[in-house]
Amino acid sequence: MRNAMEFKVYGNYALFTDPLTKLGGEKLSYQIPTYQALKGIAESIYWKPTIIMYIDAVRVMKPIQMESKGVRPIEYGGGNTLANYTYLRDVEYHVRAYFEFNENRPDMAFDRNEHKHHNIMLRSLKAGGRRDIFLGARECQAYAEPCSFDEGEGYYDEYDKVVFGHMVHGINYPDETGNNQMEVRLWKAEMDKGVIQFPRPETCELVRPVMGMSMKHFDHSNVSAVET
């Protein structure tokens, strides 16, 4: 695959929050990572407004285990409250990602050097990423390192198709769609032999508007090209 990287991400806990559980202050993790969470990890490894990161597939390497914890989150009005958060425990995923140039940003055309972006991305991956890596929530710190997507033995390698139902796929932002609208995408998630194949964002049929939003402007004044 062109401009691709394959990496392993792992940590003690993960929280890919089901938005339906946020209403009462409690949080419950999806059983599998969302496309948007993995995209965020890929962008923590390397990102510039010139490119869009895409997630092709994720491979679940360890058994899906849940653990609940009593926490004291901060309330919007001040002070703390009590809540139960249900996390995924002891997780590891193999991820295959790639980038394409963002055609909705003609202002970044001066930075479209495919070869250099790819080389910088791979060097950033070897260094563990340019920014902190976390699995769905800030308190779930994680680590990323290069790997081969198919290497190693995964817990679900011999399992037939598992259907997880409808869940959040990701978020459409104006700079990636060209529309002044923030939207949320939904999809029907399935895992086969431990591998989840993600559809591209533009092919998701269940899209719901969230709010109006405009893209941030980038040019030579606030972005350096990869050649510099």
C-alpha cells in the first residue's frame, strides 16, 4: 500500500467511549477501537495539515477484557463527583494506516512532497511518535512501535466473524470534507479472524450533523514545508 505504515500500539487500559454512556456521567468502552481513535494515534505519530491519515485495518492481538473502576471526575460546575468507568484491560493492536494529500487544502500545495512525508512518518514511528500516545482517553497511556501487521499470533486468529453492531466510526471535520459542518459517522462493525477492515470515511452511509464549523487557515506564515 502506498505511503503506508504498520505499527503496534499497546497499553494497560483503553477507553473507546460509547457516547450513549456519557449522559449519566458514567463511561463504558466499546469492545474494539473506533476508526477515529486509531486515526488519532496515527496522527500522534505524525501529522501535518497537508495530509489526511486513513486507517485501513486493525488486528486485535489480545483477548477482550473489561474492568470497572470507581473514579472522581471533575464536574462542570466545580468540585468532584463519583462515577464508574468501564475500561478495556491489557490491550494490544496491530494497525495498518496510510496517508493521502488533503485536496481540500490548496493552501498547503507547497508542502506536497510525498517521499519526504513518508520518510519522516516512518522515522517518527521508530521514535515512538511525535506526541503522547493514548488509547481513547488521556488517562490510558500507550506505546507505539513499528511492526508487521501479520506478525505474531493473535487471540482471535481462528475465530469466525464477530458482529459488534452499530458504533461510532469517526468524525467529519471541515478541513477533510470541504463542508463547514462537523458530522459524526456510524457503521456496523465486524471482526473476521481477529481483523477489522474499516471502510473509508466517505463511504459511510450513516452520517449525522453535529454543528457548524469552519476550517483553520494554513499557509507559509504558520507552517514550514518538509524541505525546510
